[in-house]
Amino acid sequence: MTATSALTNATIPPIQNFKRDFSQLMTVSMKGDSMSPKIKPGDGVVIDTTLTLPTPEGLFALRVMGELDIVRLQWKPALKKLMIIRENPTYKTFVVDPSAICIVGRVIGIMRYE
């Protein structure tokens, strides 16, 4: 089976089964290499602004000094703090008080244009 025939024969769910309110989604273009290789500069990132609770661990958009930043957040219950992790190992991981950051939403998709 060719890729074209496999795609043609694929079952695509109807759009009404998409259970997100499109008005609560935003897309941004990734700038910088802090999340490489998972998210590369220029990749599109889809963010659900209704999902602002940082559990379970995942990728989130934060507002930092008026700019959006994409990071991995991990809750540390013993510390009652959040760990901010970058995928690129050249960036440091650090711990912050949850009240010190503004979580815009959870990353629910990445679009790569090649």
C-alpha cells in the first residue's frame, strides 16, 4: 500500500468530535532553541488556555515580562514549588513559587513545517 492510498483509506473523525472550544485555543510560533529538539524555532505551538493547572507534568506557555515562553512544568509537592525545565540541556532548570509565574495554558499540539 502506498502512502497516498493509506492516507486516502484513513478514517478521519468528524470535526464535531473535536471536544475543544476553538475560541480558547491560541497558536504561537516558537522563538529560540530552549525547547529543542522537541520544539524547534519556527514550529507552531497550539495552546489550550483553559488548561492552566500544572498537573500532570507537561508543556505550558508562561507569560514572562510580557512575552510568551514555552517550558516544561513539573510540580514538586514536597517543596510546594514548580520546576521549570527546558528541553535543551544548555539551559538551566530552576524551581519557582507558583505565585511567581503566570500560566497561560497547556501545549496541546506542535506543528512543524518542513
